[in-house]
Amino acid sequence: MSVLTSTIKSIQDIMRKDAGVDGDAQRISQLGWMLFLKIFDEKENDWEIINEEYKSPIPKDLRWRNWAADEEGMTGDELLDFVNNSLFPRLKDLKLHHNKDAVRMVRDVFEDSYNYMKSGTLLRQVINKINSDIHLSTQADRHAFNDIYEQILRDLQSAGNAGEFYTPRPITQFVVEMVNPKLGEKVLDPACGTAGFLTNVIEHIQRNEGVKTLAERAKLQNGIWGVEKKPLPHMLATTNMILHGIELPSIDHDNLLSYSYIDFSTRRVDVIVTNPPFGGMEEDGVEKNFPVQFRTRETANLFMALIMQMLKDGGRCGVVLPDGFLFGEGVATRIKETLLEKCNLHTIVRLPNGVFAPYTGIKTNLLFFEKDTPTKEVWYFEHPYPDGVKNYNKTRPISIKEFDLEKAWWNRRVENEYAWKVSVKEIKNRNYNLDIKNPNVVKEQHEYASSELMELLSKSFKKSNELLEELKKGLV
């Protein structure tokens, strides 16, 4: 076990002793706001060295270095009183005086955050553990902590409903690689969760294009936009982006579905990569923001309508959707009809069971399309389990290496045991039902046990005798 892994476990063990922290989701939320302040403070050290005129958006006495860094500092009731009655109220109500984007970011992070801990002594123990073991001063430190932060986000999968905020990294990485965002393009995740897709976009652009100059860094920062309506994933997403070198992340604490569909005609983007919540329902009235033909309270359907509206002509999208969208009727049918008419839905990757285990067993699909060219045919690719694997689970998750099959096929498309294509005419004849099974699947030969063979033979003989008796009756 690495030092950082041990540190996170120790922190969670301390929190378990506190009467105010109930369950994994609250422990992660509690750790989240402290990590945000610690990491932001370390980043501010760098910015102050680079820019002598830098001004922190956080008041001096609320900066991590001035109340948390001293291990002999405030503790017990004094610390608890400071956190509950000064730190949180003031950060929630920061005024937009200077460095407005940074002020807004900090305020958004703390808007719906809470200090769940009831013991100031245990809180001091957690703070001291963070200070002694978590550092971001070197590239190696940052890389190691990024891996641990990824594990914290994965832990959300078993933290009740919080699992909906995390998309497995192999999925986000594959989708981003196939959509291939470029430096200078505007990239959006309208339901970004903990920013898994967006951090992969950052890594993809840095890996393929290199981001070295100040101008390139500014272009990358200005090109990435995320929106998340729930406070816990929003806070974690903001921290995740800072860890990936984005000084002022554009992660809005908001719900794009609550705005008029028409308004987004002036806020279009080049690329959308997302895993919208599926199975969820929006509150009453949200559907009225959409044209009549798209009105529904089903979250995934509304996001699909929004995505088509927000893409520029020529824009590209990779989206995770459940089987229910493929065979859905009513509003879902009208959304799919529009999708095929206004976009080129060129690929659907059908994922097997267990990809999102243990959060949900719902089967999912990866849809890839480009706007402004009608669909002529849809290619399907059925992602197989690796040899010896019958289901994905927490101990045997999907891996990025498994997508080598799709990558090798992507630009040299031929039908095979995993891939097939369907004309748009056939899809229209199916009333836009996209839930089309693999016609090339090789049926496995079932090896029967001796007892099964005897039972089958017995049933066959019995059926033969019954037919013989029927024939005899007919001859009498």
C-alpha cells in the first residue's frame, strides 16, 4: 500500500470515529472540501511566484496556510467554531471584488458544502494528516496524488447514489480518443459528474499536441467547459480539474436543462463528451424549456435533445446511453428521428453487462455522431468480454486495453463477428428502434453432461411414443 493510499485510509478511519459523519458519501464530501482548500493553497503558492500582483480570492485569515497548516494551531471547540461560523459562511458569501472568476469558483464549491464533523479534535487530526502526507510540489507528487484522487472518485461507486457521478476511466478514455478533441476547440460535458471526461480531454490534447506555451495553456483552459448540478460531484470535479493543471476551471454548478432550449443556439460547442444520468426524472416544469416534440421528464432524453442543439454544425459527440434509449418510444422516437435527420450517427458500441457495476447493472451503449450530415447507415460494434470473463464487477472491471479491438477496426471498417451495419431505411422501418442485435454472433456449442443427455433422450423417446400412439388411433 502506497503512503498516499495509507493516508486516505487513515483519514477515513478518523472520520468513522466522528458522530457527525454518516457513510462513505459524507466522508468523501468532508475530505473533498479540505482537499480543495489544501490543493488550491499549494497552487496559489505557484501563482504568487509567477505573478507578484496575484491576489487570492480567499480572505487572508481563511486561506489554508493561515488556519490549517500549523499542526499546533486551532483544535477542539475553537477549530469547530471557526470552521462552522467563519470559514463556511464567509466562503459561501464571497463578494465579486477582484479576480471574479476565481471568487465565483470558490463560492460555487462551498455553496452547498458542509462540515459534517462534530469533533474539533478529530477534525484537527484529519487536517494534520493532510498537511503531513499530501504535497504537490513536484511532478512525481502530482502524478501520485492524481492516482489516489482517481481512487477516491472510484469509491463513489459504492457510496449509495453517488455512484452515478463516476464513469469508469476506460470508457471516458476510449470515447475521448475516438472523438479526438483538439486544442482550440470548445469541449463541453453538460453533466460532468466528477469531470472524468474532461480530465481525459486535457490528457488527450496534451499527449497529442503538447501544451507548452502560456498561450497554449490559456487556449486549453478556455476550451473546456463542464456543468454539474449536484454539489458533491461539482466540488470534486473542480478539484480534479485543478489537479490537471487548469488554474480556473469552468465547471458551472448548474443544470443546463433548466434553461430555454432556444437560448443555446448562441452557445454552441465543437465537441460534447458525456454520460448523462439515465433512469432519472427531472422536476416538473423543466420539460417546458424544450420544444413540444421533445417534452419529457426523462433526464437522458432531455440531454440528447440538448446535445443536438448545442453542437455546432460539424460538431462531434460521444455519449453513454442505456439500452432503454435505443428501444424507447414516444419522445425517444422523435429524438432519434431528429438525430438521424440532423446528424450522422455513424457508430454504436454496445457494451456488455457489468460495466457500471456495482452502481447499476443496466446495459449501456456508446453513441458517436457528427452534426450537419444526415445518417445513411449505422455501424454497430458489440464489445466482447475478454477470454475467461463472463461478467464485469468491482474486482474485475473493464480495462482500456480491451478497446484495442474497436480501435483497430475504427478506420478500417468491415463486418465481422463483432461488427455489422444497418441502413437508415431499415431503422426507419423499425420505427427508429436502434436496439438491433448482432446478426453475426457465433452461437456457443453447449456441452451436455451425461445426466442432461439422458434426460433429453428420455423426453425424445416419450414424444416419439406419444406420436406413435396418435398414429395408431388414426388407423383404427
